[in-house]
Amino acid sequence: AQTVTQSQPEMSVQEAETVTLSCTYDTSESDYYLFWYKQPPSRQMILVIRQEAYKQQNATENRFSVNFQKAAKSFSLKISDSQLGDAAMYFCAYRSGRDDKIIFGKGTRLHILP
Amino acid sequence: DTGVSQNPRHKITKRGQNVTFRCDPISEHNRLYWYRQTLGQGPEFLTYFQNEAQLEKSRLLSDRFSAERPKGSFSTLEIQRTEQGDSAMYLCASSPVAGMRNTIYFGEGSWLTVV
């Protein structure tokens, strides 16, 4: 079975600084997607960024980028120029190519310090 | 497009009572997912549908839980004889078609408190 591990329950970063959230996963599949979702205090889950496993190039979305290391099964999220609105729970997620289910990690709570 | 809608947003019930949550997916999304999330944890997969067909149920879903999606539109999640351990947020999500390229969109969730 696939698993997703986020080893940092909480992190803090100064406003305008850069922070990296870690995620590792375990799978025997070769075809899958990886995601980072953001869950603000309002609780609605929002997609931040996604990465296709077959692509070597790391995905970027404005201030958000990932470091995808397929062999190491690592998928970290880098947030540049952190803003107060980035404060939220961040979940790393794996979507199976076999059955379309998404499996989430336990999350990292990100605090932005003004 | 109004997004994924869940009702009620909050429900307080006494132990032993039955509760039902409703999810209206984004129009024409044929995949619909249910997840459960407790405080400090990530969402846990419960079940999902392709149109009206229920594809899989998690082992987390005991016999007291049932989900339906009649006519492939809205879905309901019913919990019978609620227990305090059922207290959680129940998240619904939908996706336009099967396949990884399509983003899953989440609703705001339905909070259940069993007292």
C-alpha cells in the first residue's frame, strides 16, 4: 500500500523568507501524481501544485515550486517570499495511477511570522 | 460553477442517533470522493464513486456507514448509531473524469460532533 509521510508537524518562517516543507512517499507503482494541498483555517482544501511522476522537470507555480526526487521518493515544497496568507496546513498527497485514490500525509502547519 | 457543496456544515448529535450528510459535486463531475479528517490529521479515504457506481470502500468504513450516489449526481453519506469516535470532518471532493490529470476539488466539509 502507498504511504505518504510528512515529518514536520509544524514550521515557522519569517514573512518574505523562503521555507521548504518535506514529504516522502512509498509506492511500487511507476505511474502516479503528487500534489501539495493547502488547507487554510476556513478548512477548504486548495490545490497548490502537482507533479507528474513521469516528468523529470520540477513543477512551479508562481512562488511555489517542488523538488521531486523520484528515486529517493521525495517531494518537497518550497515557498518563496512567504506571505501572511500562506499560513495554513499543507498536505502532501499521492494519486495512484491504478485506482485514482488520493492518499494524504498528516500535514505540516505553517506559521508566517510578521 | 459553484464548487463542491456540502450540507449541513455542522452537525451535533447524540450518541446512537443517525446522521446524513449531502454532497453536491461540481456539475458534470463524474468522480466523487468522501474523506474523513480528524483534528491534526490528514484526510483519510472513505469511498468513491464513478457516476452512480461505488468503486471502493475503505476498511475504515464500518457497517454503520453507507454512501450512495443515485443517478450519478449528488451523494449522501449516512452514519447509523453514531459513536463518539465518529466525531470528525467529512470531506467531499469531485473530479471531472477518471484519470490523474484532472484535479480533485474539495468542498468545505461537514463537521460532526457526537456527544
